Amino acid sequence: MTELMERFQTSDFTIHHLLNTHGKPYQAKVKKRDYTQTDYTPPKVFDLIMLENVKREVESLLNSESKPIQLTMGYLVKRVKRGQMLYKKLEQMPFTKAYLADKIETREDLERRLIDWAIKQLLQQQVVIKRRKLER
């Protein structure tokens, strides 16, 4: 046994084994990301950041001149940065949750906005407004 150990220590086997394990060439191990306290955002601060992002997106949608789109949770999740957190952690964001409770639209709210938008469009085109045109 000692003879075998001496043979492996003196030969190139150990170097080859270290550099070429299991038929794969040697690669330096990739260091995993070290999560430190600088990456951590406290929940209250994250809530305020999300609230600002949501407010900005809601105001841009409500103030746009184009045809109104219904303001839903799904729309905001797609448009807001890190929007998936609205689904996952909304219970932990009280300010954002309260704001969304006021701003999320029902179908009736959208229809009211659509009618107002249609009236504005017709007035800009200087068309006589009739009920029939609004119903379309």
C-alpha cells in the first residue's frame, strides 16, 4: 500500500487528477453572490418605494390622452418595476395596499372614463354630440 501511495505522489497522476476530474477540464469555481446588509431593503422603505412607482404609473395612465385602459392589478404588475411583489407581498405593504384600494377600477369606472374620453374627442373634432354616437 505504501508503495502505491509513493508511486502516485511521485507521478504526474495527482496533478492530472486535480486538473482533469471526471473527464472535465479544470475550471475555477465561480463565487456565489455574497448577500450583505447593503442589498437588504427594510419593508417600510420598500413599501414607500413601491408606492412611488405605483403612483407614477397610475397617474400616467389616468392622464394619458389615448383611449383609456382599465387600471387593474395585472396591468400594474406588468408595468411597475418589480411589480410581482404586488402579488407576493402586498399584505406587507400597507401604504401601497391602501392606495391601490382607492385606485383599482371596476368595469363601471372604466366605462365612465371611456364616455368622458369619447366626449372630449368629439368636442375636439367639433362634431355635434348625439346619444347615438356616444353609444358606439
